[in-house]
Amino acid sequence: MIAGKRFILGFILSLAIVFFSWPGAQTAQASCGSVTCFVVIGSAQQVSPAGLLTVNTFYNYTPQGTLLSGTNGVIPAVDLDNRQLILGHHQEIRTISQMYTLDLNYGVTDQIGIEVAIPYKRIRHQHLDGLGEDIDGNGGAGKLTRFSDNGIGDIFINAKYNLLPTISSMVVAGFGVYLPTGDHDQQTAGVEGAETMEPTAQLGRGQLGIQGSIYQTYEVIPHRLNQFASASYRHTFRNNFGYQFGDQFDVGFGANLVTVPWLVLANQFNYRYMVHDSYSGSLARSLTPSDPGFPDEAIVLDPNITNRAVPTTGSTYFAYTPGFQVSLGELIKTSLTENASVYFYTQIPIARDFNGNLAQGVSYVFGITKLFQVMKPS
């Protein structure tokens, strides 16, 4: 029996090693369609008991591509340096977002908690740039361009209050702030005449954001089956480049089933709606083969600097997310595994609309949770 448990623990640790060193996770990402997988993780949503620190570390892998029928990936460019929105300027190929997050939850009291989430992002993107322009005699076909960035993203600080602290249920309201700690003016490295990368390819949004949330859970069968639901709304203010990310609405609901003391099977559904981004700039259009003088520079349609919706941003996404959680303390009795667990989720799209941009594919989340008693309750 002990040998069997050690085998299972070894398998889980091997899974962790595979995910953090997976070659596919080291390759490609941006109005470039940068999104992340979103999953309801109870230990991050709840209010920890007074004096208890809940540490979550999780890895999020989200691929994007021209996965939907009728999508050719041709989108506008947001030219930050010239304050211009250029329609039909480049063709998306692939985006891969990776995020490593340290999520800290501390119980100030049994009803009041503080959460701090620190993301480290890896962004990889490639597209055909400059459609309709004569670049190196390519006849307006566009130039293959790759760019990337790594580093700390926008840090999230969240205050939470447990409205219904009972033995079998919990309702947590939260209000948090996203700090503009992530780099938001990175330029394309190794490119002649380097330009500022588009806002959606940056590590940070360049401006404060606010988020309201509510989380509910109830034990349908005590210590065996619980259901949960979560909803949040995020708003980001316009940054100094004149760019504003659209409002975001997330909803999730599901259930967790304890099969044996150390194994929990999880099933949830996740819905996300993102409003179009907006940009204060002039408007231009790339030339097409039917235009006189093709290929050449983009045509200016409106030179006035005014607020405009970025048409291929925003999205609607609905997914089924199965997963499991293993309580290491129940599986193997050691000081290292005490009050520790690991979890893994696969997010499978059911319905999605990305307004002609790159669509989110099957995504993955792997994480580890550990509890620390910082102060003994009075």
C-alpha cells in the first residue's frame, strides 16, 4: 500500500516536471489576442481562517490560433508610436501565453482576508506584419515577425469578506486592485527600427484596474460533495498610450467530489465575456491588391485622434473544465506534504467567438497549495 502511494506521488511530481519543462511551452504570442485560462480554485477564492496563510503556486498554459472556421487572422494594428489604428495590417499566426502565479491568502480574522497575486508571464507571438506594404520587395505579402517578453505582470491585491461563515457554506465578497507593475512599453527586440509592441502583447496593461467578485460554496454532502459558483467583473482605466482594455466578466460554477480521502474529482463550467478594447488614435487602412499603387503605405481614412473600438478584440468563451486534486498530506505522511495538495485542470472550449482574432484552444492549469499557520488563533 505504501509502495502504491509512493508510486502515485512520484507520478504527480513527474507530471509537474513535465509541465514546467514541456518543450511546447517554450515556443510562441498578442491586438494580438493575448488571453489566459481562467479556473475557479477554491483555496484562492476563499477566506483563510484567522492566522492561516494559504500559498498557491500555479502554472497556466494557454495556446491560441486561427482555430475557428472563417477566421483568416487578418486584424488591425495598434501603432502606439504613431498613435494610429491601421485596419487589415497584419495576419495572426499563433500566440502562446504562459503564466506562473504566486497567490497568497492570509486570514486577518475568520471573516476578513487579504489576497496578493504575483504573476510572472511568458508571452510568445508571431504574425505576418505590414500587409499591403512593400517590405524588402515581398509584394505586399507581409513580413514574418516574432516577438516575445518575459517578466512580472500586474500584481493583484484583493480584500475579501466572508458574508456567510457557517460550517457547511461560505459566501465571499471581494474587491481588489490591479497595480500597473508589468512592463507595458516593451519594444520588439532585434528588429531594425524597433517599435513598441501592441498593448495586448505587453506584460502589463499600463494602468490601474479594479475588480469586484463574489464566491459561494456549499457542502451538499458533508466532507464528500460540495458545489461552488463564482463571478467577477474587471475594469481597467485608459493608459498613457491612449489604450483601454475592455471590461471583463467571468462566471464559473461546478462541484467537487471526494472519492477517497486523498483524491478529489472536480468538474466546472467557465464563461467569460470581454468587451472590445478601445484606442484613442487616427484611423488608416492597409492597401489590398485591388487598390491602385499596391503595395504601398497604408491609406489614412481619418487623421483625427479620437476614441475608437478595436474591432478584433473582445470575445465570448464558454468551456468545460474537468480536473482533480490530490491531498499529499493524506497520501504520504511527511512534514513536507502536511497541509499540501496538488491540482490539475484541462479547460476544453464548448462555444467561443473571438471576433476574427486568434481563438483560445484547449488550456491547462497545474498548481500546488500549501497551508502555513502564521499566528495561532486566540
